[in-house]
Amino acid sequence: MPLGCARRKASCGSGGARGHPATLAGALSSPIRENPNIDRPTSNSGWRDGWRGADNVSMPTSTISSTTPPIRIVRPAIDAAGIADHARFADTRRRMIAGLEKLDNDDVDLGRLARLRESLPDEPTLDPDRVTDAWLDNAIIAHAAAELLRPKRALEIGVRRGFASCAIVTGFDDVEMHLMDSWRPVYSDRPNPGPVLLREQLKAVGHHANAHFHQGNSHILLPQLFGQDPLLKFDLVVVDGDHTESGADADLRDVFPHVAPGGVVIFDDLIHPQHRYLLDLWHRWRDTLAGEFDFAEYLDDGLGVGWALRRR
Ligand SMILES: C[S@@+](CC[C@H](N)C(=O)[O-])C[C@H]1O[C@@H](n2cnc3c(N)ncnc32)[C@H](O)[C@@H]1O
């Protein structure tokens, strides 16, 4: 088991190789395999304190004696398991709840909020490090990733009423949002109103960067978007649109090459009872891209979610 997998219950790393290539460039052809086990930082002590990403900071030496070596603070890189750790802090969840309560939520999303509230400790805890054992879903992973990564640009494929998109914004409100959905008028027996509602939802959670609405079929729109701008990169992508095996595979295939270094892809519904193939599909991508992305997943409860962080 890779080192990072030991933390909490999010599992990560490689599975058995299944004949997929190890690089995006070769994703369609050569069956190269790489050992995905990498050394990962084990400290998560800084993640809730507002530092953002991996960097080494040398403190100014002017006030320090000339014989004193510069103080070097080495901050651990964020890894995929670290996003789950951050998602389990009660305070992370409280911040997301406080934001998403402001939305015009339907019964589905009210149910998700209720579950999140239930996952909070009964008593306020004096221990800021407290990590709950709570369940994870795409929205809390997206929110935690946004808090940690402070994405410049994010994309959600399959937006519906914007619960996960707004979870990103509650994590970091200065993110350029790209919302892609066919917004067929009824989805899962409920109204699916589209951009008019979504503008209000984004406003409600204090979004103050550009929002781009891409209405239509992702299998047409994604190739168009990346065809027009082959260098376009996203720091955070949620894939939750077409749930057929070939459709979800196509969305992942389209977006993986456009994830910025240090960025993350979140893939929902790994153990959805109606889409059992999605877990195998995710694992095939994990086997393909383990050399370039750090994969993790949560399968203990709910519908399951996977995420993959592109190594720098
Ligand atoms: C499960 S819902 C998304 C839920 C949302 N991600 C959230 O967490 O609240 C799936 C959405 O994907 C959209 N969708 C399904 N297939 C699509 C496709 N091929 N292209 C674009 N959108 C699609 C549906 O219209 C629906 O709104």
C-alpha cells in the first residue's frame, strides 16, 4: 500500500495494471506500466491553517545574526489522501454547510446537507485537529480541494442545481467557474432549471469571478472547448454528467489532459447501484495514469467518490 493510503479510510494508489499506458500522451496506445508508489508527506498539520500548496519558504535573514543559517520551512505537498483528511475536519464541513445553506436547494440537496450536519460532532470540540470519521461525497471533496488548492479555474461536468459547483466556490470564491450540463428540463424526476437558477446560486455563495455556462452535450462541448484552446487547463474538475460507461469514460478521457499540474479531478458515484461499472472504469484510469496522478477513493458509504491529483 502506498504510504499516503495509510491515512484515514480514503484508499489510494495503484491497483493491478490492466494493460493501460502510464502517460497521458500514450493513453491511447502503449501499455507502459510504472510503479505508482511514491513517497508522500505524512504530516497534515498545516492543511487547516491556510497554507496553499507545496512550497519552500526561506525567511528573511536581515534581523538574524549573520552566522545564523536561514530558517527554511518546508511545507508538505498536498496529496490525494490529504484532501480527504481536510474534508473530514469538522470546521471544513461547517464552512461548506454555512455556504450551501444559502442555496435554493431541492429535496436531494437538502438531504445531502442534513447528512453533512449529522456528521458533525455533537459537542463543539476544543481540539482543532479533530478529524471525524465522516463519510465523503463529491461536494465535500470538491470543497476541501478548493480550500487547499485555491483553484484559478474549475470545471464541473454535470452540474444540475450547482450543489458541487457551489461547494467549490464556498472553498474559494475567486475561481473562474465553467459549468457544463445539457440541463435537460427534468432530471431524476425533478426540475433542472439551468443557468438562470445557477447565476443566483453562485451569487448566493458569494462567487465573484467569471462564470461560463456551457449548455449541451459534454461529448460535443468538451472536444470543442479543448479544440479551440488546446492549452486550456483546469485546477479542479468534477465529472458527474453522463453516467453511462462509455460516456463517463469519454468525459474522463477529455479532461485528464487538461488538468493543471497540482490540480484535481473528482469522479462521482463509484458505487452507485445503477452504475456499478464506474468503479472498474475509475480503476482502469488509475492503472493508466498512476505515474502522473495520485489517485484516491472513498467507498465506505453513500455512492462513492474518487479523485486524482496531478503531480507537479
Ligand atoms: C447527477 S447530476 C449532477 C449533480 C451535481 N454534480 C451535484 O453534485 O449536485 C447529473 C447532471 O448531468 C447532466 N448530464 C447528463 N449527461 C450529460 C451529458 N452528456 N452532457 C452534459 N450534461 C449531462 C444532467 O442534465 C444532470 O443535470
